[in-house]
Amino acid sequence: MDWATTINLGGFGDAAEMEWQTVKSWESFTDFFEGAIHVDAVTYCESPELLLDLFEKEEAKLETMDVLVGNREEYQSSVDDATIARQLERHYREDSLIVRLKNRKVVHSKLYRIVKPDEEVVLIAGSANLSYNSWKNQTNSVVVFNTSVGSQLDERFLEWIEDHRDSYANEIFMENLAEELEQLDDEEEKERRIELWIDNRDTQLSEQGEIHSSIGEELDDLGDKVDKVVGVSDDVDEADEVVTVEHVEAGETDGEETVSGEDGSSGETPEGVTAAKTPEYSITLPTQGFETDGYLDQMETDLKRRGADVGTDAITTPVEGYTNYLETRYDVPKMWVDTEAGRVHLQHGEHHRILTAEEEADPEVLNAALANIEEYVETVDKWGETNNPQAVMAHMYEAILYGLWAPFVNLYARQFYGDVTLDNALQYLYVFGESDAGKDKFTEFLLRLISDDFVRGGADADNVGKNQIRSLRNIDTVFPYVVSDISKQKIERVDTLRNFWQDSWNPGDEVSYPSIIFTSNDSRPNDWFRNRSKMLHFDVAFPSNPEDEGFYKAQEDLNEILDEQNPIFSYVSRRILEEEMYLDAGGTVEDVRRVFREFYDRAGRKEPDYFPVEPANRKYNIGKRKWRQASKRGDVSFERREDHLIAEFDLEPHELYSYRKTLPTKMRPEKSGRNIIVKNPEDFGEWLDIDELTKREESGTGFLSRLFR
């Protein structure tokens, strides 16, 4: 140091001196640390190896150090040696070195509190970094305070540092690795975990899961950068220019939002337009440490066709190329939930969607959105043929509620984890009906609702098998996986569905699982699948042939309903995320049902009679109706034998399977010849609403009432 001045400070109640110093070299800067026994710091530091040097310097007395690193995004990547990783992990475990990593905000402050023997403390503020690279051809100016530990100046300076820690740091370096190693006894396995950690590999995930999780983190960053993007045309595919919403202060333009393009032009935000092309945005996937003949090789080939640059240590791919790969390979787009910002994001090809409304909807907007859903559901009454229109419309509405809940399934899984069986709590949706029951149009309507009209189709059942379902655990998306026209035989063969969640989902992993929706022409798969599913019956036939009466008018009417913009999901997602409904862990689809009832109230709109105030599959139970009709026709009679109920059918034995399958498994039904034995008669009586049936008997003392006394 070639210039310095010293000033005595008498205003802090304790002896203190202040110096201004110009520091020109790394050696002169580290002189401040000579003899230090403890260091608190907020600084730039490129490598944690440098921190180890301060402990191991000749005649070093340093015992503990607490550093907030304000600059590095991926601090772990600066460690490329297992010995260094071991030393860092040991220091963390012994509480001698705490390295705090910045949150999303870069911290440019440079603060050092250096404690020396005999209660001496040196406080430094200035431009000097704790980094070798910063001292090449650089000069730094610092203010140095010399005082004692516990002095007023020292306490205020430490409060300043602690404020930085509280505000700008949310992760402790080495914490995860130390926890992993603590659970291991085998030294060879510990070394393997350290090597994986150095390669920035998640040891809990499969290779496929690691890859997509890493890309997911890159896309999260994209979501942070895109505040909101809109198109200058109602058809964003025609929008060549990218525009962004500017939040104008109230009073300047009456508080309205404007849009400005690259040419500086501006105008009112186009109504209903919420997206535009994401320009020239690429993501980088580090590939070091992955298997040379594994999943990554297949992915590299596909991404290369889509414009990716495949290097020896990384793949750099346009966002559009990756999301196109995901949708082509797995029939599902990339969607994620940012709970911190309270937003749902969708990346579909080159388009980025923010699918959460910034403000509560006006009653008029809600009214129109609800009316659109009702118009769709009421096509059952208008164009369908059914004996149970009320039940079908309730089932259809219930299916829509499920679809609007589906993207939040992982948030609910976190609350259920460890307390209930996830596969029982996080049900699949299974919609069944005849081939002309409108199931394909239902999936289109639902997918358009939750994707802001971008996604219109799901997966072909021919492509679905164990491997495809297993892959859904690794691709890190919350967009529901929809399979059309699957046979119950195929579902029963995919045993991965038995424990889709329970076997592998973990709240600590960075990979989200999608919910799964099936449509089928078959009625009811095996018991194990029914126990894991919300079963809904579209018991209706729509005109499906040009020769059918009303075919063309029905098609025109339906397409007009489908093409109408409906922002309902943006308001559902806002409500669920803002109120953190998932933290209650007391429901799933019930939360969306409650939100919809509030929407009806806010819009001043009467709930339709068919709106499922309770789960439609419970109120309008198809099996219940089937048993009641059989009883009314005289096809079945009942006999009580001790603790069992015997249902004796006047039907062929093979016809009884459909009746047994309609009974909930808790009744423990068994088929025996022309009989079905119900081992839990009380539950059967409750399920069949015996009280209601006996009210219809003239005296209330008929056969059924006597049977269940």
C-alpha cells in the first residue's frame, strides 16, 4: 500500500481508528488477514479453494469463517477436485467454514470483519474482492476500521453483514453433500457420491431425470426474465415483432398498461393476447459425467436435428428445439409452477406463456368464462342422446374441475408425503363412454383451457407402455399427460401405474411429475386401478356421422364454443397460488370446486343445477344406478346370511362381472356362480342409499328396509 491516513473515531463510545487505504496487490490485501482467528465476509470469491488457502496458510491461526459469496450462479462448478471437495465438506461438518450462496440477486457489497487475538477486530468496506483474478492490473480502495470485539462500531458492522445474509442468501454451500455423506458408511460409495457431486449430478435421480431437471432450472431462469410478453396481433403466430408490457405509473396514462415494440411504437394491450415469440433464447446443458452410451446420446441426436450445438462438455439448444423435442418424444409440453412468484409458466415451442392472472377477474370476465364452460357442457342437452343428462353434465363438469387442478398436483403431493399413500390421494382421471361420447372433444376443450389455447391434443394410446409412463417421472413437467382411447387391458398391463407416485416421488427432488388423464371406450379396469382413479362416465351419444341428424349444426356449434378464448385457468391458478390452498392438505379437486363456487358468486351468476357441488362420481354413481335398475327389473334378489349379503342374479354368470366391478372395493365383493357375495353389507346399504329407497316404499317396512335393520 502506497498511501494511507489514520483518523481517530471518538463518537462510537469505544476506541476506534479509521484508515483510508489504496491496495494494489493480492499479497498486500491478505496482510489484513494475518493472525485472524475468525472472519465474517460479504464478497466476490470465484473459488472456494481460495478460502481453504486462508486456513492452510503458513502460521495461519484461522479457526472459523463465514462468507456470503455474492457473484457466482453455480458455485459448485468451481470445484473440480475430489480432495478439495473432501476438505470443504469436512470444514462444513466441523462448522469451521460456512459459505452462503446468494439468491437470485447479485450482491456487489464487499465487507470484511476480521477477528484477531486479544479481542482485536479489523472492519473493512470497499471494492476489494476475495479473489485472485480481481487483483490482476487492478487497484482497490478500502476503508479500514480498527476497534475491539463487541464495541459499538463492531456490533453495528456485524448487524450490517447479518442483514446481507438474511436478505440475499438462502443456501449453504456443501450442506446437501454433507448430509448425503453422513448417511453412508461405505468409503467407496462416499467417493462415488463426491465425484457425482463434482460433476453437478443429482445422485437421487436417474440420468434422464437429472438431464431434464437441469434444463428445468434453465427454463426457470427464463421464466424470471419474462415478466409478461404479448403479441401485437390476436394471432401470435403472425406476430413478427416482440413486444413487452410496460407497467405505467397510475396518473401517467390512467394506470393502463401499454405495449411497446422493438421500433418503439406503443399502443393498448391487445385484449386476450398474453404471449409472443421468445426471441433467440438458448439453454445450456452440462454433459460432463453422464454415461457415454446412455439416454443423453439419444437426446443429443434429436436436439441436433433441432438446431442444438453439441459440444464435448455441454449442449446448447434453442428453447424451441428442446420443447419441440419434449412434445414430440413424450406428447406433453413443458409447464412449471413458480410458487415464489405465484405463477404458472408454459413453454410451448418458441412461445412462453405466463398462465396466472396478475389481478382478480372482473365479474363480467368471470361471467363470460363460466358461460363458455356451461355452453360446452350443455351440448349434452342440446345435441346428445342420453337417459341421464343431469348426471352426464355433472360428470363432464367434474372432469373439467379435475383438469384445472391437475397442474398443481406436485404441490399437493408435498403436503400428503409421508402421511398418506400418494397414489390413493393423487388420483388419475379415467373418463369412459362409447366412441361417440365426445371424449376427444372433451380433451381438446380441457387442454385448450389450461394452455391458453396452445395445446389441443395428447398422446396416442398406441404409444403408451411401461417405459413411456416411467419416463413421465423424469421429464419435469406439470402439464397433465392425456391419453386418448386407451383400452382397459393396456392399462392393466402397465403396472407402473400401481405405484406411479409412491415408488419414486420425493419432495426433495427437483423433478415434477404430471398427473395422468385417460379416456377409454371400456367401462371399468381392474380394482387396483379403480382405487387410484376418479372414474367419470360420459353416458351420451353425439351425432358422429354426417348422415346423423344435426351432425353439421352440432359440429359448428361445438367448434364455435371451443374457439372462444377462456382465461378461467389464469384465475384458478392465481387463487390457488395466492391463497396457498395446497398447504391445507385437506383436498385436491375440492379446492377448485370451492374456487368455482366463489367465481359464480363473484360473477353474480347462478350455478347450473348440474354443477357438481359434491364429487359427481359420488352423487351420480353409475354403478349405484345399475344396481337399482337391476333391482327394479327383478334381475336381482337379496338374502342376508350372517354377516354377509348375498345378491342372487337372474342373469348369465358372465353378466355379473360388470355388477361386481361397480362396487367399491371396501365392500369386499366376490362373484360365485350367479351370486355376488358382499362381505360388508352396511357399506353396501349406505352406498345404495337404502334410507332413500325405503322412503319410496309405501309403509317403510318393505323388503329392503327389513334387510338392513
